[in-house]
Amino acid sequence: MIVSRPLQVSVANDIPSGTIDGTNATFTTSMAFMAGTARVYLNGVRQKSGAGNDYQEVGANTLVFALPPKAGDVILVDYAKG
């Protein structure tokens, strides 16, 4: 038996918009993502999602960090398009 699944288009190494200045904690991906699929990397280290962790997904394309990234930090996000 063949089971068909919807095709998920993945986005890798997306650089979210938002000022990295040690004050701003909110960043926006270039496209909407499916809830629970964002994989966030700060300076190459994967961050943990969820309340009380490194960041939270808010809406379809917004990430809010618990601690604002500092100037010079690099944020990359992998996700399945929503």
C-alpha cells in the first residue's frame, strides 16, 4: 500500500530580519513556517524552543528570543514552509 503525504518545502539557512543589537528579541523569517518546524541556530549552536527556553515561535513567521542576541551574533533558521 502506498501512502501519499503532502510535500513539505524546506527552507534552510534563512536569515531572519530584525536588528541584532542586544536589545531587540523579535525576528521575522522571510516566509511563513509550519508550527513546530523552526530550527534556530545562534552562532552555529541550535537553540531550544518553547516557553522558558531560548526562543518561542509566535505566529506564522516570528521568533522571540528569551535573551536578545548581541551585536555581531548570527541567526540562521531552518523550517518547513507553512
